Amino acid sequence: MASLYRGVAERLSSFRYKVKTSGGEDLHYNAIDTKANPDLLKEQADLLESILQVESIIAEKAKQILA
């Protein structure tokens, strides 16, 4: 489980670094009117979807451990 969380953290960190160094406009996560690159937003959505899948795997592993 720890390695799965480590992988998630690394992927999030990598994406955050990419956003900070992209030279584009800062993302404002609490704003609806952000002018972020649509490709970047798509990448973010895909990343979050994949993390949700990893979280599901982690939850199943936790259930097995606790059973």
C-alpha cells in the first residue's frame, strides 16, 4: 500500500512541477473561469481518474488486511 501511495505522490508532484514550469497561466483550482490550456486540464482529469483507480485498489487491499 505504501508503494501505491508513493506512486500517487510522485505522479501528483510531477504534474504540479509541470504546471509550475509550463510558462502558462497559473491554475486557480477554486475558480471556474481558469484559462488553463485545455490539454493540461485533460491531463489533470486523466491523472485524477487514474488516482481514483489506485485509491480503489488500496481500499480493497485494506479490506483484505482488516478481514
